[in-house]
Amino acid sequence: MLKQRIITALFLLPLVVGGILFLPLNLFSILWAAIMSVAAYEWLKLSGVKNSFFLLTGLVLLNSAFALVWFYPVPTFPSAWLILIVWLFVIVSFTGDPVARLKKCSSALYSSTALLTGVLVIFPTWLAMVLLHEHNPWMVLYVFGIVWIADTGAYFSGKLFGKRKLAPAISPGKSWEGVWGAMLAVVVYSVVIVLFYLEQAEQQWLFVLISVLAAIASVAGDLLESIYKRAIGVKDSGKILPGHGGAMDRLDSITAAAPVFTAGYYLAGWL
């Protein structure tokens, strides 16, 4: 399994980096829409949607929304605040045992809740990445870096120091020590970047703060998908990536980090 994960990662990494840095905005937007469509398909399955017609309808509606926003951009300022409020609400919803709460729901209520959550996860991620790419493709890569650095920091600090469980009902392997290690790793990462990217001290501290908020959101994104996987009783969202599961399993943290970072980046006046 580990060998398979490494091979898949080594294959995908140059494609991801190359696609971000070298594709023009219109092609990047189409490619990212295709990737998010795969993630959306997996989320529809997590929502309990099995009928092929409804699965296809969901994907058509999603891509129609992508196209509509491409030609008629949504107001960015209220969207930025909405994104921050949504993810704050998500984090608060982790209290108690959200998996047990979902399992107690009727199938109709569960599906409705999961579908609404999917819309709030998938669509802003596409929009955030397109806006960032239009501004500076390197910022898109930077956001991926936040997630990769946070995951690495969490893994090693959790292995070495992990004692207190973060959310045992949702993801028993995660610890508070892992979270603090992830945040520390992202602080170091963002400080190194700002020393080369930003000159004003106020902007440097704000950039680091936004990066840390995005890292916190990335943890929330991971937990959010875990809630629905546990509620429906599956280990992975799909099987498209050998050794890694589904597309959503690889993008769960990005779906939170990208919108939150882009919202903070915009509110700071840089976008």
C-alpha cells in the first residue's frame, strides 16, 4: 500500500505543479472543474445518491454553475465573508458526536444535509482556485503547499508526541499534538515565503495569519469528509487514485484551505 501511494504521488506531483504554473487561466479553470467534478461525483455517492440519472444531473448542474460564474462573476466581498462564516460553523459543528447525529437522521434528511454540505464545499473550492490563479498561479501552488506542509507536520508530531485525541468519534488517529505540529510547520513555511514575497511588516504578519487560518481550515476539511464517510460506513470516497482512495480523499483539506485562504487574501486587499 505504501509503495502504491508513493508511486501515485510521484506521478501526480509534476502534473499538479505543471498544470498550476503553466496552464493559461481558461484551461486551468476547465481542468480544475473536471477535477472538482470527480470529487463532486464521489460526494454525491457519500450523500446516498445512487441513481445514475441523479448523479449525472448533479454534475450537469455543478458545471453549469461553474460556467455561469465564469461569464457572470459573483460579488467577491460578500462571498469571502460567507466562506469564513460557513467554515466557522463547520468547526463548531464538530462538537459532540456529529457522526452519531447523522446516523440518527432519516435517509432523506441525511442526503439533504450531505448534498448541501457538498455544494458549500465543492463550488467555493473551484471559485477560489480560479480567482487565485488569475491573480498569481504561484499562490495556488502556495495553498497546496500549506496543505502538504500541514499534513507532514501533523503526521510526524502526532507520531512523536500524540497523546490527546482531537476528535476520536470522527478520526481516532488525529491528535491535538499533531494539529500544533501542523500549525508550527505552516508558520515556518509562511514566514520563509513572506521574507521573499512581501516587504512591509504588517503585510508579512497578516500573510502568516491567513496561512495559519487556512491550515486550521484544512484540518476541518479533512474531518468534515471523515464525518460523512463514517456516517455512511465507507473507508474511502472512491478508488480513482491507487493507494490514495478517491479524489475527495486527496482534496478534502484543499476544499477548506483554498476558500479560506482566498477569502482572507481578498479581504486583506491583495486580490
